[in-house]
Amino acid sequence: MSTQPVRGTRDLLGDDYAKYSYLNRVALDVLPTYGYQGIETPLFEYTSLFQRGLGETSDVVGKEMYTFADRGSDSLTLRPEGTASVARAIISAGLTQTLPQKLFYSGPMFRYERPQKGRYRQFYQLGIEYIGLAHPLADVECIALADHLLKAWGISDYQLHLNTLGDLESRQNYRQALVDYFSCYKNDLSADSQNRLEKNPLRILDSKDTNDQLLCQEAPLFDGYLNETSRHFFDQVQNGLTTLGIHFVRDQKLVRGLDYYCHTAFEFKTTSLGAQDAILAGGRYDGLMQQLGGPAIPAVGWACGLDRLALMLNDFTVPDRLKVALIASEEGLEPVSLKLAQQLRHADIACEVFLKGDLSKRLKAADKGACQVAVLLRPEEYQANQIKIRYLQQDFSPVGDKETIVSLSDLVPNLLSLKKA
């Protein structure tokens, strides 16, 4: 039996776990200020959800999904992304009658990809979905939230790339222009792009094949096929971002290849991670609900990869927090030490009770466990309703003393008053 994790997965321990906890904790503070509520969808869904939602020509459906038959012979798939599951939940819960809905999620996703820095087969995403509002300023607010959250995480090395995919009429006109152009080079396209030529030519623009990318450089640009409605929508998005002081780069090559995407498409990109430059991406997807069997409901959203964001927290350190070691000098006082520890924990003071070894060994263990302060429970002080505090790290000593004695009733306020000098 192998004791190693499955290829493309990993254990989150120590600073890695602390980084993920930090990213989620900050998000939980910011998201409610924009009116978002949390949702948790199952880790696996019926395979048909993703086939219908993401499209048969997408790389995710064609190459990357973890699909299996359960004991009832149903085809199930580990969720490769969050949007389709959230849309399904809105329909199945009957929430299409109470719109708009603002929902966020955070958790593991699964795709069979070649593992590399910042990309895993079990990876973590945080995303938002603003469902039920067709106004372009909903797109602006979603982008503003993303910008706000990145700054709240302390991440500044990024650039917002922005494009429009237009409405259905515009996309149909552009689709035909791409078919006409790429048909002239069909034999030069990769096998995947040849397959997409008739089914979903926009996906060719997103190809990673080197020769495909060269052909895409001369492909028609979307702006030439936008109707007036699409231009007006995109103008409002751009003007809204300008009003908020959010800088963006117009990127006419930025696409979303799935049929339900329309109008706004955006990516936040960084120069810090090499080829894996997209850290947050999203757009408007007005056709998804209807594609899944629900009513026609507009929506916009985005998702960010916590794995890549964690790599950008270069200066991240776990904030100093008082951690107390509680040590009883005699066996008879150990139950009392447990009771005192609970009092401290209920006062939001991190506390660990050390029960093994003599006093010297317990103090060494407390120091090794990064405790800044030791609370020593000894018979002579306890009988007088007092207790000794020993400062294991002098930065936490209020006056530079190595230890002090306080009354039991003053223990909690005394510890709460301590902070790093």
C-alpha cells in the first residue's frame, strides 16, 4: 500500500493550510458586504449536468472529468467547476421565483489534468454567482468585488483583461466569420480545433496548440460583428469600471467558448506565476439556466483558484496570537488545570494543557509548541486563590519580568491584556 497521496492531490498542512484558511476567512468577511450568501453543493452530480452545462466540445467534458458509475448504474461525475452545480441548485430548490440571488461557494473541484505548479487534479476554487439581473452594472459590481477581494488578500500583482462576447445575434455573425476564416486553414489546425470548427469555433481562439495560436493572430476580431445592443451594453460596463477607478485592458482575444456565455468576459492575470497567469476569471452566462431545463434567467459570476492565489502570498505569516500552556505541578491539580483551560478557551484564548513529564519537560514542550506564556498551577498559590504566569517569550511580558503571580479571578483579563511588545 502506498502512503503517498494520489498524483495531482496533496495534503494541506502547516503554512499551506493556514494560507487557505486565511483566503477563505477574508472572503467570508468581504462577501456579505456585497449581499452574498454561501451555498454548498454536492461533490458529485449526475454526469449529464456537466455535459449539458459545459458542452461536449469543451476540454473539461471531453478530457478532464472524473466520471464513474455508482452501484445503481447511474453515471456520476466529481464536480469540475461550481457554476453548473449552483445553477442546478437554484432550479431544484425553486429559487427561480425569488430573484435576484447572490451566492458564493468555496471548496474542492476535480479535473484530470497534467499536474504542475498551481494546478492540481483536486484543486480549490472560490466563486460567486449573481443570478437574475440582466443589467450591465451587475457585471461591474461582480468585477469590483473581485478587485476588492484581491486587494483584501494583499495581492496587487494583477491586471484586469476585459472583452465582450456580445448577444446571440452578434455571436452568430462572429461564429460564421470564424468558420469562414478557419476553414481555409482546416488541415493546419490541431485535431481538437478541427473538431471544434463546426461545433464551437470560438473554442479555437482559446487553443493552447502553438500552430493554432499563430493562425488565431490573423482571425477576425469580435468588434466587427457586434450589433448596437451589444456595443451599448459593453460601453456601460466599461464606463462603470472607469467610474469606480478600476483599470482594465481591452483584450479582444479573450473568449469563453461555451454557448451560454454572452456579453462581458474578464480575467485577472498576474505575471508572478509564469504560464499559469489567470488567477480569477468570469463573465455573463445568460443561457445556462435554460440550457439546464430551467427558465431563461440572466446571470454573471466568476471563480478564482485558491491554489494559485496561495502561491502569491509570498510574505504571508500566521498572525501572532497568544497561546497559553497550562501546567499543573502535581497530579492532584491536573483536573483543575483542565477546568481553567476551558475558562480560557471560552474567553477566546488559545490554550493547551501539558500532562506528560515533570515540570521541566512540560515547560520545554510548551516552548516547542510555540506557547508564549505558561500558566503554572501549584498548591502554594492555588490555596491562596492565586496562580503563576511565566513568560516563555519576553515580547509578551508586560514589564520585562520573567514571571508574575496574579489572583485566579484576574487570570483571564490579565492574559487578554497581553500583546506582543
